[in-house]
Amino acid sequence: MELRDQIAIVTGAGRGIGRATALELARLGADIVVAELDRAGAERTAAEVQGLGRRASVASTDVTSRKDLAAMVERARADFGRIDVLVNNAGIYRAAAPLDVTEEHWDAVMTVNAKAVFFACQAVLPTMLAQKRGSIVNLASMAGKIGNRNNLPYNASKAAVISITKSLALAHAKDGIRVNCVCPGFVETDMWTVVAREQGALMGLSPAEFTRQRAAQVPLGRMERPEDVANVIAFLAGSRAGYMTGQALSVDGGLVMH
């Protein structure tokens, strides 16, 4: 159990990739702080973590609130005494053609997907610095590496996550803290339901047809599952990736090959 007795915070862990990640880290031996705004989802994930024989704590967390991020860290320290891993998973999606992007749309997406990632990292760093070790894994996206006609704020936010990851990795490599990110592709989650509905509408396609067309583009021949991403996050969190930092790993079935 590679992560035995380590403490991992996972934001947005109530569903989707966050839930799958919390469970995979628990299978590897970690105790989990479920940082989630949806109380029911958080409690469900926490119960599943406990069902795997690991401890779980729930921190009601709006990642856009600096106060909530500080409370998340204090909950982890109070309940478990340390923080070994932070997974910044929480995120939102909204589609629009470039001329239809409003300032509110831009600010909402950038605040959750990029600003909150940085300040969550900033919140855990003092604890990791005192420990002289830690691993941070941020959720970017293939969208951070490519362009898209109807996704501009989302793509910009994910490109920002890649840049934040590299800068933090460089700033804290000598402190024993590794910072990496993963770049998923077309993942079957609740967020994908929104993607398929909004992008499909802009393209004159039903959600089902949009999904069918996207799945057909994947070299490995299928849509991505949350567990596909969680497995790579768990690898980056653990000692097997001990010589990796500042990386943006594509986990997308071959959609982006660079």
C-alpha cells in the first residue's frame, strides 16, 4: 500500500473524478479529507472510503472562498495531524462562442478552475514546507493544450492550471514538494453531460450525437472513465513518481500526443 497512513485532501470529491480519486488513494492506504460543497455527495464518498478500511473526514469547502480553504487545511491538521497529498479536482464548465462570452462567464470559470487551484495550493504549502515533503496534483485538461471554438474561458483556465503547476513545482522543488497535473480528455462524468448539452447545442447536435462523434475521435476507441484519471493521479501522488515534478500528463486516450 504505497500511500499507507498518508493524508490526502481531494477537492470536489463528492462525484466524478474526485470521488474516483478519493477511493483510489484510499485503496493505496491513504486517509482522505473529502473537501466538497455538496454535503450529501461528500458523506457518500466518505462512507465509501471508510468501507475500504481508511479514515475519512468531510470538510464543507467552497474552493472560491479563502476562508473555506483555510478551514479545509485546519480540518485536515486537526483530524490527522498532517497533509501529504492535495488533489485540486473541483472545477466547472460553461460553453459559449467567443463573441458571446460575458465578463461574468469569464470570471466564474477562471475563479473556480484557476484562481481556486492556486489558493488551495497556497493554503496547504505551509504545512508541507514544515514537513519538508508533499505532493500536489492539479486537474488541468487536454483543453489546456489545444484550442476550441466554443470553450475559450474553459481552455484558458486549464492552460492556467498547467502554468501554475510548473511555477509552483519550480518554486518548491528544493523543499521536497512535487507539483504535477493531469490533462484528461472526454470523461464520462456529470460535467460531460453539461459539455455534451452545451457544445452540442452550439453545433446543432443532440448530446448523444455530440458524444458519439467525440468518442469516435479517441484513438483508443472509447470514452474515458473517472477511474482512468484517478489511476494516474494516484501514481503522481505516490513515491513511484518521486522523480517527477512540473509535468502535465495527458490522460486522454491518445487525443493529444505531445
